[in-house]
Amino acid sequence: MKKQLRISPSILTSDFTRLGETIDMLNSSQCDYIHLDVMDGVFVPNISFGFPVIRNIAKRAAKPLDIHLMIVDPDRYIPTLRDSSPEYVTVHYEACTHLHRSLQNIRANGMKAGVVLNPHTPVSSLEYIAEYCDMIVLMSVNPGFGGQSFIESTYRKVAETRELLLRTGSKALIEIDGGVNLTNAGALRDAGADVIVTGNALFASDDPKGTVELFKSL
């Protein structure tokens, strides 16, 4: 029996003038998480939203929050995120000088900790940190903007990550972020992915809630 993907819709590509309605729709859908992309305009060439927005989303969300920090020096903000009670907080390998300490900081504040790899960063970078991860996120586009094309080498990277987790005994989930749609999601699951982030494929559809069901049925 095929493993069912977990779905984490990214609100970055949703209509922000209807954010409350979007959260209500996701609450009533079959999605597993709500994905929040936090961008600072420094680590990535874009700015999204900050902590007041996150706190208000948390008040309305019935699904666990999956917060992706695309920012420099993320450790400064971990205690602030605790107030929104996210399930996962993920930080970039490329943004953390002391990555093990960053993961400890997230866990010490009562949240599950994850590491994100940019497309050019090899999986081998996680050799000595995988056992401390609750999630490993593989960027399948260059971070910073929605609507980009999927990078095909991601399939191989997923398989390499799965092998690393087996070798190190890590129980981390593998999440794929960027350019995921109904065409490639099944192959990502077969390569070893557990969770997919979907943005345009969901919010550009006529029936986002139904699209979540299609992803779950793959």
C-alpha cells in the first residue's frame, strides 16, 4: 500500500486580502499543516510577513503550523515564535552558523526542529546533524518566490536524504518545497518524501479544497 503524502499548503501564493477565509478553508480541508514562509529580504530577495500576522493566523488555524524561516540569524526570533505554538519551525542550513545550537533552541522552546537545504547544498551536509532533526526540507526551487519551476534533480536528492535517515537512525520527515504539483508529487513520494508544500498548484485551482483531496489520493 502506498504511503499517503502529508500536505502543507503555503499561504504565500494565496490572496492576502482574504487570508481569514483561506485559513478557514484549509481548516476544513484534508491538509495536514499550514505552511508559513517568513522572508526578510536579506537571506532571500523578498519580504513576506512577520510575527503579528503569524500570531493572528495561529489564533484562527485549526491545523498545525509549519513555519519556514528564510531569514538571517533565525535564533533571535525562536522565543517569539513559541507564542504561536507551531508544530514545526525550520531554519536554513545556509543561514545558521551554529546549526546544532539553533535546533536545540527550537526544541527547548517546545517546537519540532527542522533544517532546510537550498538546491545547491548537498545532503551530505547533514551527516552529523540529521539525528537532531524532526524534519528535513529540500528546496526544489531557489527560495524567495512562489511560482517557480521544479528542479528535476530533487528526486535524486530525496532518495539520498532517505538513505541518510536510514543510516543515521533519524526519524525526521522529508518535506519538499517548491514547484510541487499533481504531476510530480507521486514521484516525490515514491522517492521517499513524506510531506509536500504546495502553493500555486493549490491556490491557482478553481477548487483548492478539492485539490488537497487530489494530492491525498495520489
